Amino acid sequence: MNLFDGNDWPRVLLPLPVVLPLFAAGLTLALARRPRAQRTISVTALSIVVAATIAMLVLTDRGNGTYSIAVGGWPSRLGIPLVADRLSTLMLVVSSVVTLAVLLYSLAQGVADGEEGTPVSIYHPTYLVLSAGVSNAFLSGDLFNLYVGFEILLAASYILLTLGGTKARVRAGTTYVVVSLLSSMVFLTAIALVYMATGTVNMAELSVRLREVDPDVQLVLHLLLLVGFGIKAAVFPLSAWLPDSYPTAPAPVTAVFAGLLTKVGVYAIIRTETLLFPGGQAGDLLLWVALATMVVGILGAVAQNDVKRLLSFTLVSHIGYMVFGIALGTAAGLSGAVFYVAHHITVQTTLFLVTGLVERYAGSTSLDALGSLAKRTPVLAVLFFVPAMNLAGIPPFSGFLGKLGLLQAGVDVGTWPAYVLVAGGVVTSLLTLYAIAKVWNRAFWQEPQEHTDRDEVAGLATATQIGVRTPLGMLAPTAALVVVGVGITVIAGPLFGISDRAAQDLLDRSPYVDTVLQGGASGGATEVPR
């Protein structure tokens, strides 16, 4: 069988990122009293998912571009389609690599801490269910299954966010649950109204049928979906919940949340804007939402005195760059957004993992309590500095290349709102550099402003002592993600090539529609109104 030309491989690989973690979750739950077996199953399952998603990306990019299967063998219009194209498989690769790295980090942390604060019998199945939910959302070909994917990952995130049961985590988890339920209610209401208006929730069919719906009804449906996805993506003014929710969770949980959960919302916005409502009336609104998200988020980051809260605000701010590219609606803008999502998942996750190492070493993430870390722990200093400069967009890192692509796309559009957004993007990048420099100066370079009892007892640590304080099993996955972030810079050319082709597919839409409605590989001539 020729995998590049045949249509059989999707039936094997395409469901794997969803089915395998769910199966492994069941096994780990059954083996609740055997933590070593749980760890082995979790790592093995996610490693297989990484290999499978890489194969899917290669086969999709080199093959026909889009593949689909209908779950249960039902006809595409009746069944639940899973769809793999360049966008979804790229998201799967990055998310699976990050998920595996964070799992390895958390396992090392649990072993080092004697697993006292982590109920292992709950952690492994919950984490695997989270991975399955993310994959299901990326592969979903209909709105209701997308909703199911969101609910799977959100149900798992509720548990992970409150691990340990501390007062702060329960309070933050309550806020997160309320906001998530609100967004889910909005999304579910939108799905019901879409079905009433069109008679389907299949996104390929919707791309055709929505053109026949009254424009005012289209606008209502469009705005409802954007509000639901905007809350999940944490775009301004729907982002106030995030900085208060993420920093209280354990470091691995915060890292995987920051890297992945908001990006699933961004992915849903991309699908909405390109497949369901291309050239919709909400495009101009998204431009101003992107600008407000960038500027307000980074101003919040500049005002923070805690590293985790500062990074949470930069997370919100840089979602604005992605929405910027989506709102432009051009091939260059979408390509820049896709590239920036892949870059940001890796870099933001890495920074939160490093912050967890800093907190473990120094006992705090407050800038007032930190200082001289570059002298005391050069390893941590390097692990922070590289992704921090990448996030700030310093040449030649991928953050600079992604921002440059987005800004160039804005200039190419040539309208005054696009120029305003370009200016906002430049200002946001400069303020990101300022915020990162503040963390570097106060936490890593300068002497601490105040000394905790732990510092007075321990004195100044040497570089060799970090190996004692911080297990190698926690350092290695963090360093691996730093290398992946640098690797994205090295392969930026081929990666931009994939994002360019993904953007062309998104704008064309016919490969996606043809594939889903024909139930296989792309081809044929289904006419998609433009």
C-alpha cells in the first residue's frame, strides 16, 4: 500500500490521538494502586500519539492535503467526521509533543516530592482524558463533536486545576468552572440555533448551507460562536478569568493549560472564520478585538510583580497576535497566525515549566523575593533566557519570524485599521521585551530585595547544587522544550511552507468540503460558494 497515495492510512492513524489516550486512561484508572504501571502506560500512550501525529502531518502535507473518516462507518452526513488537514495535524504534533514533555516533568516532580500532593490514581487518567479532548477538538468535523471535545478537556481541567485541594486552588477552580460553563452554554446555544437554521452541524455542509441563511441570522450565529470561542481563547474583554485561574495550579498543570487550552479556542475561531463564515460581517470587529487583546494584556503584564501572573498576562496578550492574523483574512495573515500558534504553544509552556523550577528552587515567584538566580543557578538562567527572548520576538528566534510575518501581512492589506494593528503589534512586542527584561533583571541578575528565611539558611547556592534541589527528570523535559523552541527557528522555512499551504487550504475550503462529504481523501468537484 502506498501511504502517500492511498486512503487507508487515515482509518488507522486518524482516530489514534483520541482513542489511545482514552483507552490508556481506562487502564490507568483500573491500575489505581500501581503507580509505576500508570506511569509506564501514560508515557507509552503519549509517545505513540507523538509518533502517530508526526506521521499524519507528513502524510497529509505530502499527500492529498485532507483526509476524513466517519466514526462508526456512518455516511458522512449522518456520522461524526474526523478530519485531518495540514492545520489540524500541525496542531496535533505540537500539542502532543508538549503534552508528553509536561507529563515527564510532572512524573519527575511527583517522584521527587514523594507524590504527597498529587493523587496519582486521579492524575494519570485525568491527564490522558485531557489529551484526548484536545485531539478530538482539533480533529472534529462537526460542531457538536467539537463541543464534546471542549467538554472532555474542560472536565479534565477542572480536576487538574484543583489538585491538592488548597484554598487558593479551589477558589481559582471555582472561577474557572463558572466561566467555562458559561462559554459552554453559549456554544451549545449557538449549535442549537445553527441546527435550527440549517438542519445540520456538519461543518462541511454548513459551509454550503449557511450561505443560504438570512444575513442577519448569519450574523447572530457568527457572533454567538465567536463569544463562546472567545471566552475559551481568552480574548479581551473575555479574558479576565485567566490570570486569576492559571497561576494557582501546580506548575505542570499551569504549563499545559497555558500552552494548549487557549489555543483550542483559537483553532475553533480559525475554523469559524474560514470555513463557516468566510468574509463575514464580524471581520472588522475581530481586528479591534485583536488590538485590545494585545495592548490590554501586555499592559497587565507590565504591572505584575509575580512571574506566573506576568506570564499569564503575556499569554492573553499574544493571543491577540493570532486573532490579528485571523482577522486579516488573507493567506499571509492566516499563515502567520498558524505559525505563531505553533511557536507560542511551545514557548509559553516552556516558560511556565521554568517558572515552576524557579519556584521549587527559591520558594517563590515574587520578584521581590527573587534575585541573583543567574549566579546561583546558571542552568535555570539559560532555560529561562532562551524562551523568554523567543517570546519577546528577538531575532532570529521564531517569535520574531512569526511577528514579522503577521506585521508584513497587515502592511500588505494596506487599510488604516490594518496599519493601526501593525502599530499595536510593534508596541506590544516592545512592551513584552520590557516585561521579560524586568523579570530577568530582578529575578536573575540583581540582588534580591528581601531575603526569606529559606534564603538565609541555605545561603547562596552553587550551580552544582541545582542538581540536588531540582531533579534531572524535571530539567530534562524543560530543556527538551527549549530545544524544540529553538528547532522551530531552525526549521522556520519548511514550517512556514506548511502554514502557507494550510492557509491556502483554509481559504479554498473545497478540499475540506469535498473530503468530508465524500468520506475519504480530498478530490472531486463539490462547488463551495465564495
